[in-house]
Amino acid sequence: MYLDFLVKIPEAAGKITYRKRDDSCYVYYEYDRIYDPTRKFTNVKRAMIGKQSKADH
């Protein structure tokens, strides 16, 4: 289901990331980080929360 309305992007410091793909910009929310000591690497869990509006950033 796709809804057609604008919402405010949350202002959570360090939790919101933007990824540009083609001519659209997608907004992701980071909800967890898991450190793997064997690989010495942090796995980030993110969920897409929407697409940034071109008319109203």
C-alpha cells in the first residue's frame, strides 16, 4: 500500500541517513548496531522510512 502524503522527518541525531538512487533520495532510520568481535566490524540495522519530497525537503 502506498500513501501519498508528506510527514516530517524525525530529528534523531545520528539515526537518520539519506541514500540517493537515480533521481530520488530515500530516508533510512538506524534502529540497531551489533558489533561482531571476530570480524571487528559493526553491523548496522536500518529500515527505510520513506522517500524525500522534491517539492518540500
